[in-house]
Amino acid sequence: MNRRLLVLVGTPLPDTLTHALAESYVSSARAAGAEVRLIDLAHDPIPDHPRTRDQLRAPRVGRTHDLPLDPDVARYLDDLFWADHIAIFHPQWWGTVPAALKAFIDRVFLSNATFRYRERSALSDRLLAGRTARIVMTMDSPRFWNRLVYRGAAEASLSRATLGYCGVRTVGIARFTPVRFSDDTARRGWIERVARHGNTDAASPRRARRPSTDDTSRPARAARVKTL
């Protein structure tokens, strides 16, 4: 079976270098035989900030007091469950990710769907286990500044505190900098490099995945296919 890739563009601004990188990745992955879905937060709905605790967890079967999922959130969850591999593209803003991407994470990486709390334990059941991810980040900060001053906050929050906590293994992080002083030659090189990542991720063997959730916690899912 072809590998299933979900590409998430985590900037609210349209027609950016981030989009050019994502488009190169998608084109290369499809050419290599992968099925690709795209979520582009410059055009797709950005989930509202949560207003209640119930919006931070998926409804459970048989729990009538649990709130139903917002339709956009349900579609995005379907994309996560569908994917074997997740590629996240974003610019670094203020040392971390844009608010649009953070809002997506808060509303879509839900308790009882992507992870489950254990009783009396800081550990979680990782309900997206078996999936992999790649992070592609643009920034103006020098690499040494990002590492020593920001402590790699954007990468750590995504790869460890979000993806890793839910069981997704990050296989690569690409950092393109400095964007502000880059020329066309440098940008073309970055776009070509990302195309190679798309080819690699499409060709990687599919790993066995655990079920995303059990029958008591799985939220309703809606079919969704988004093309670039």
C-alpha cells in the first residue's frame, strides 16, 4: 500500500516561503507514489481558542455529558488518524511556533483521541504510536542563537511535548535560516532539499500502527481529502 502523508502548513499568512517548501515536498511525495492530504492554516479554518475544558478532550462513546467535536476539529482528527507520517511546516515566530499552529494543536491533539491520561501517573497512553513526523522550520535567527538562547524551543515543543507525547516519532528536523538575508539561489537550494525529504518520506516503509483509540474513547470521524 502507498504511504499516507499528512502535510500541515502552520502559518496564517498565504503565499510564503513556508508554502513553497511545503508544495515542493507534496509534489515530490506524490511523484514517489504517496497519498497526501494537506492542511493549510492560511486557507483552512483555524480552530477557535478553547473556552472550556471539555474542548480539550474528545467525546467518549456512551458519555452523554461530553461535548461533541467541532466539525473542523473532527475533520482534522480524521487526517491525523489516516496518516502514517506527518510533515509540519512553519516559520519560527518569537522563538516558537505561530499562534495559528498552537491553536491547531490545542484543539486537535485531544485527550482521549491522540493520547490518554493514566490514572495516578504522569505518563500517557500514546494513541498515535507507529506514526512518524518531519518538521521543517524557517527562521531569521542564526542557528547558534536558536540553540543557545532559545534552547530549540520550537523544535522541542513540537517533537517532544506534542508529537512524542502522543507516540509520533520525529525522524528529521530541517531549519532554514536566515530567511531575511537569503537570495534566490539559497531558497532554490532549500526547496530542492525539501523535495528530497518528500521523496524519502514517501518511499519509507509503512510501520505497523496501534489502534488510535479504543471503543470507549474514539471520537466520531468525518471523511476528508484536501489537495494542494
